[in-house]
Amino acid sequence: MRISLLIAAALASTTLAQARVIHVGPPNILGGNAQEKLQTALIEAQPGDTVHIAAGRYRLADGLSLDVDGVTVKGDGPGATILDFTAQKVAGEGLLITSDNVVVRDLAVENAAGNGIKSKGSDGIALVNLRVEWTGGPKSTNGAYGLYPVSSKNVLIDRAVVMGASDAGIYVGQSQNIIVRGSRAEMNVAGIEIENSYDADVTGNTATNNAGGILVFDLPDLPQQGGRNVRLANNQVIANNHVNFAAPGNIVAGVPSGTGIMVMANSGVLVSGNHVMGNNGSAVMIVAYTQAFTYKAYNPLPRGVTVVGNHFMDNGKAPAFAGGKEIAAAVGGTLPPVMWDGVTRYAVPGGGERVTDGDIRSDAAGITLNLGVQGTRASAAKPAMMAPVSVTASNRPAIVLPAALEARSR
């Protein structure tokens, strides 16, 4: 055993000793070869290498891809190193990553035909100090996602800015062990979205001027089901009143403009210490998934959602969702800070019905209940009101990422 450990240590030392910095650019030197030079560097990189992309604007006609483990892709800053995909010929990612233990940092991606930066099936992906933007402003023809880790594990998004995504600016889907921190999402349909994922901390971010600020969803008929254990803490969720510009048929096309935080069909969600201000609709909306589904084990109801210790101000004055104005009028003209649709039962595909106590708790000034009746919104009826309950924040330990990944991300 000791001999094996010594051999492993020697191999690791050799790999580190051979790690290189591969310099690419600046673009005025590359001329018309920027695409080829960048992609070649990503292909030829070895574990431990850094691909350094010098400052400048790289005009690219196709996406880039990386499938080598342990590589760092580094620019000279999101205002200096710009990967410009305005001329991208085929819809797809600006940068697609399918390898493990990858760090992408200090650069910008503009006008990708599809998603900005996507990782798929990665164990260890850090997206740090990035800007992803569609510079023509919010449009349904923009790419769906800015930063898009999916089916990944040990995910870090840190100090990123995303603007103009036609679905979600920062989206983490079907993944596990996630930290999204210190980032800003603005002028997207959804600012930040955690979907069908386990164990996520979304902390210290700003979501502003989106249609919806922060979403926590669990959807049916996806490879990973049962989204759970998500903490939204100490975020600024401000004035998310942008018109919803998602393409028709997209699930987020149904997110009402003016939504601060929405939790749908997820379990074990803690919403704590956030500043939620100036959203025309619901500050916090907790709802069931009410569309048809076929997966029998799917539970479309939110469960174990706790909303505690948040600061709410100037929300709920002009709700845009169907029946919102009537509901606001019925409770004094302004929506309460926390709203739950009140759905506690659903039909199981193939027959039968299940009833679930949602365990929805809040210390806010009021929770509006019974806004939905098995998916049918009783918009004209005066909603029942529940007094705030005394709740304490969860003591769940913070999400911890591998130390080596964190060290490379500093």
C-alpha cells in the first residue's frame, strides 16, 4: 500500500511539474486564425495546464469545446478578454465543457447563438469572474442560458454577471453540490434558477430587472427527479419587473413579471436573510406544478419550505399574474410578502390521488392560502390568510466543494 501511495505521489508531482501555461492571442496577431488557435489550445491542453487567452476581442464563427480534465481557461478579465460569438453560424454553446475539474475565469462571452457557457456531466466545474451578455438587449431570440451547468457535480459559480438570457441567466440543472455566490443576473427572463438539483447554496447574489428573480423548480420527466435541499440566503432580489420575453412554450414563459422568488414543487427549501424589494408581484411565491405529467413518482407539490428572517419592502403593488389584482384588492390592495397556492393534493398518473401536508412555514406578515384549487386559480375569491408562525433558520451545514477546486478559483 505504501509503495502504491509513493508511486501516486510521484506521478502527481510529475504532472504538476509538467503543467504549462498555453498563451493564445492577442487577436490582432492571430488575424483570421483565432477560432483555430483557441480550439487547438483547448484540444492540446493536458491536465494541470492553463490556457491563457490574452486581452482583446476574439470574433468567432463557431463554438468552442473542452473535454480535457483539470484545465484552467483564463482571460485577463471580463472587460478585457472577450469571446464574441455574434457571427456564430450554428446555434449552440459559446463554450461547451464535458470534462472534470475545470475552471473558467476572467473573461466574457458575448452573443452566443445558443447558451453562453455549458458544462455537461462534469465533476468539478468552477465559473469565476465571468460576464455573459447578449449585447442587443433582451430578446426571445437570445440564447436560453448564460451559465449552464447541467448533470454536473461540485459546481461553483462565483462573481459572474449575466445579462439578456431568454430563459435563465444563471441556471444549474440536474446537478448536485452547488454554490452560486457573489453574482449578478440582470435583464434575463429568470435571473437565477436551480432546477431538479440537490444540495445548493445560493448566497450573496443580486437578481434585478429580470421577469423573475430567483427560481427553485422541480419538473417531471427529466433524468434527475426530486429537487431538494436548496438554501437561498442573503441575496438582493430587487425590482424584477422586466417583461417576460421567453419564447412561447418555454416553462419560464409562465413566470409572471414582478416575481421576486418562486419555489415550485421542490422540498427542503430555506429562504433566509434575503432583501426582497420593489417587485410588482409576489415577493415569495410557493406553488405546485399544475401541468400534466406522466412520471408516477413525481411529486408536484412544494414541501418543507421555510421563509424566515427576510427583509421585504414595496412588493406586491401591481401583480401581473391572472387574478393578481383581484387577490391584492381582497387583502387590502397589496399582496402579502409570502404567497402559497395552497394545493395539497394531486392526481397520480394512471389513477388515484395523493394528499400531502406541504409544511409551508413563514415568519412574514402573512401567507395567502388557497389561491389554487387543483391547478385552477380562484382569482375572484377572497383568499384565506394565515398568521405568521415562529420559525428558526435551518442549521444545515454549508455546501463544501473540493478544496483544490476552491483554491484554483480564488
